[in-house]
Amino acid sequence: MNKQWSIYILVSTFSFVVPIFSMSSNLGGFEQKAFFQYWKVEKKQETVNWFRQNSFPIFLQYRLVNNLMISASRSMATMKGNNQTLRGLGDTKLKFDYQSPTGYLLASAGISLPVGKNILQGGEIELSNKLYHEIFEVDVARLGQGLNLEGSLIGSIMLQPILLSAGMNYRKTGSYHIIENTFSYDPGDQIQFLLGSQVDRHPIAYRNTLIYRDYGMDQIGGIKSFEQGSAWEWHSNLVINVLKTQISFFLDHRWRKPSPPVTEFNFQMDVPNRNARKLGFELQYPTTPTLTVSAGFSDYYISSDEFGLGRTSAQQISMSTRLQITDYTKFQLEGRFSSGQMESNALKLTGRTYLAVLQAAI
């Protein structure tokens, strides 16, 4: 861990493009993933719904000049369920990152190009609504959108033994159509502020991140229709190294006033963003100098909406192996197995995810 931790946390938390390498490495590279996810919803031991999503996200990063990087990402996904299919999910994103020579300041600017699928027909609407149920944690969690612009700035300072960071991010969202020849949908702009801290005293490292997020007014056909308001998030992570074993604990919280989802033509256009909590742990152990195995557990809870509906929870067990092929190349295989309840225990959820990741630095 070093002063660039705050740089990495900002970019990953603001979720525009998640880098595979810390900016401190100043390296180019790529990451290719393959996700295979399946979920089943049961009521009284009878399957009432199911879907699967296969996605192949790719991330590229290249150093233009010293301290200036360009990155691009694209998530290509297909979703199937109840005799319906969605293809071509996911937009393409481009981003520039400039890091000061001292490493204490990072400025970013990005654009999301509207090339993903967003025009829906018939039964595609019901299937697409599964994307917006957070409990499923699908890899590509939304349809294609309009032209989005984004900028962020973060700085950090070392006050021994604490590294402090602060930053902000603004996203200008563009409008797009969901159903052909109907009103356009324009989600509100978003602004975020972040405060972070880290204490790194081997064999223990402790991190905290506090985020305030505010959403602008959504518009349908140019008419103001819904305001999601604001939300607070707190992310905490504790890492303990015992001999060769690394033990990680995490706790994530989100607070906001309960609100119903935004709907038009029976389509859920954004996440309700109710209060939520996720906690868990992970164990990592290097069996050889090049092979690391890990196992983890998490518990995810989403509260009810303002009408007392929608309370959801899920527990997940994960297992993975990571192989260091060369000094600059890694390969990872992971399996995740989930079970839970939906609609205040009225529905039973079971899911599984298989993931393969190839990373390479240039």
C-alpha cells in the first residue's frame, strides 16, 4: 500500500471505469473477463422466474505520455430468461487520467458512448427489469444509455500514520429512448463527494471511505417526473496478514430515504436505491509462489421500500484460484454460489456465477 491507494479507491468507487492496475504502476495493459451467471426464483418450491447472463467485458489501458493514461472498456453481454433474449447490452467508455508527478493528485475525464442496446420490444421489458435488482449483482447491470460525460478530481495527503484523501465526481447524463417512437428518458445528473482514510501498519491495514451522492431530477419527454434525491455510503475494509494467510473483512452501508422505482411503460428505469448493507470476509493463501487460492463469504441485505415491500437478502460463498503466469500476466478462475429471499421471504433465490479473468500489463 502507498499514497496511490486513494487514487485507486476513487476511480473504483465512482465506478466509471475500474482500472486493473494501480495508477502508481504507470503501466498499460488489458483485462478480459468472462462471466456466466444464472439465477432462479421459486415460490413454494415451484420455479416462477429464471434468467442467465453471459458477459465478456474488456478493459484496455495505455500510457500516452508520462503521467497521462487513456483507458477504454466495453461490456458485451447477452441475457436470456422465460423464452426472451436480450443481446448487445453495455455501452463503450473512454477515459483519460492525469496523475501529478508527486502522485498526490489525479484528474480524470471520461465519455460513455451510446452504442449498447436500449430500444426494447414486448417481453424484453420484463426481462430487462432483472438488471435493476441489485441483489442479483449481474455484471452488466443496465441497458445502453445516452451520451454521458464525466469528470473527477481527487487529492491525498500523508499525515503519518494516516493517508487522507478527498475528491469529487460529476456525471452529465444524456437522454435516450427505451421504446421506439415514444418519449425519451433523461436520468438526472449525478454529483459525488468522497473522503477516505487509510492506516497501513504491517501486518494490519485499515481503510474507510465515505461518499455523498446526489441525483438530479429525472425527465420523461422533457417533463420533470422524479427526483431520487441523495444517498450516503460508507465502505470499510480491514486486512490482517497472519504468516502466509491474508484475511480481509469488509462492511458496506448505504443510507437514503426509501423511494419507489421510476417506471414508464412497465419498465424500471433505475435502481430504487433503498437502504442496504453488505458484509463479509475473504481468506487468501499462496500454495506456491505462483498460485494463490481464496475463499469468502458475504451477506447482502436490502431494506423495504416506502410501502414496506421488496425486502431482500442473499448469502454468497465464493472460491477462486489465481495463477501468476509471468511477471506481467495473471489468470483467475472463480465460482460464486448464492441463496436468499425476496419480497419479505415470499420468494426463494438461488444463483451461481462462474468467472474467468486474464490480466496482462504492457
